[in-house]
Amino acid sequence: MNRRSRLERSPRRERGVALLVAILLVALATVIAASLAYHNAMTARRTIGAFDYDQALLVTEGTEAFAAYGLQQTFRNQPSQIDPEQPWAQPIGPIGVSPGVTLEASLEDLQGRFNLNSVVGSDGTTVNTQQLQAFRELLTLVGLKPQWADDWVNWIDKSPTPAVADAPAASAYLEMDPPYHTPNLPVTSASELLALPNFGRARFERIAPYVTALPVGTALNTCTASPQVLDAYLGQVQFSADPRQFARDRASANGGCFPTLSEMETAMQNTLPPSGGSANGTPPQSNAQQLFAETSKWFRLTSVVRADGTEFVFYSVLYRDSDGTVRTVLRSDTPN
């Protein structure tokens, strides 16, 4: 009886094992199929993303050519002045470029910002005290300590010892974690400020709208400069005291330029040191002919391309030669 029971139970046991194996095989096949489907979907998504990126890049290159043409026309029509009332300063878009692709673009005059490389002379060692003073004032105007300007001088000057008292020596950066060297030469990006010890993102976001990195000796365009940057050279709050009035004055200026070079020179001559003196304790000096201009050669194009729901932003630095020819010298996906 027991033997017969065992014989009767054996097929049942085998059927149970077969069922378990079948379930495992189905589960394994499901996992493999899901994995293949996922990888195929990701491959397709990457392909679409690469296509959209290439498409956005081509649109940006076309936008650069369009912006260059606009700047060339401005130079032919008014070679001695660049101001925000001219057509180049008007943003475009959003406009449809092709089915599913739209474009927004705007041009900014980079010479309307403070040039970070200007605090050191072309020899790389001589501190430009007037530009350094202006940078200190600008930092103060945006709520930062003026001492950061001294640290910045040491960052780009060639001397291994601090060019400004109390600024950290180049060797101090080798003690950081991780250690790094100062460039000791002009920079190409304003984001180099983030390399200063403890400067940080929050401080950079305060100063970023007012600074740029251009070749040494590039003049500030008074027609496009912000009131904060202009006040930095005056050593006191004047243009930035009433931003709305400043905007009205600039919009209604005869010829579109406010303040003009002569107006800025007069303002510097009439400016007295603020209470307690300016950032370095000395009044601003009138040297407008060397510091300022009413025209510009450096511009930044911002192109926002949306393709199939994906947004691409490119920043292109354009340079205008003395004959009016405009070319792209830098393209990046970061603004600074």
C-alpha cells in the first residue's frame, strides 16, 4: 500500500517541478525581453537627443550668421557708436524655424560690463590702480567686500608674491584641498572668480551680471554700461540711485547714447569722494578717454532653441574687426 502511494505521488511531484521550471523560464524570458526593450528605447532616445542637439547647433550657427550680418549693417550705418536703441539690441523670437523647432535670440554688448582683466596692465605685473578701485567699488555696490578685488589681482598677475597688500600669495592655493595653481595671466571666463578661496556660488551670482573677461585695454562702452558699472568708476551712487530714471534718460537720449563719453568725463571730474572716501581712500581720477568709448567690438549672443520639447541654450562670443567683419570666437553652453 505504501509503495503504491509513493508511485501515485511521484508523477504529481514531477509535474510540480516542471511547473516551477516553466515559471522560472517565463520570468527569465520576461526579464530579458524587458531589458532588451529598455536598451532599445534608450538607444532610440539617445539617437533622437543627438539629432536634436545637432539640429539646435545648426540653428545656432545660422543665428550667429544673422547676428553678424546685423552688426555689420550697424557698423556701416553708424561706425562710431554702439547703443541699445540700435536694431542689434532688439531680441527676436520665439519664431518657428522648422516643424517642432523654435528659436529665441538676443545680443548683449560685453563692453557694457566691467572687464576683470583690466585690473592688471598689459605687462602682466603692473596693477592698474584706477581699474582696481572701480572693481572694489562695484563689489561694494552689489553687497560684497571690496577685498575680493585684491584677491583677484593676485589671481591673474604674473608676480608670485601678492601685488596688493593682504592678498593671498600664489603659494596659498597649493595648500587647498585639492591644491591648484593660479593662472597668473588674463582669463577668458568670469567664472574664474569661483576659484578664489571661499568666494562661492552665491557671491558669484551677485557680481556675474556686471563683469566679463575681455582682452586687457578693452574700453567700457558708456552707451550700454549698466548704472552700477558706471557708478563704480565715479566712486559713489549716482546713475544707479534711480534705475527707472536712468532707463528713461537712456531711452530718450539724443542719438541713443547715455551717458556719452563727454558726459561721463564731466561726471568724473565733478565727483567728490563719498563719505569716508572711496574703496581705497582716494577720489576717482578723470581719465575717461582711456577708460571709456561709445563703440564696441565684443558681443555675446544667447540662442535658445527648443526642439521636440527639449531646450538647448548656446552662448556665442562675437568679435567685430575694425573693418566691420564679425566672427564667432567662442561658443559655449554656459553664460560665463
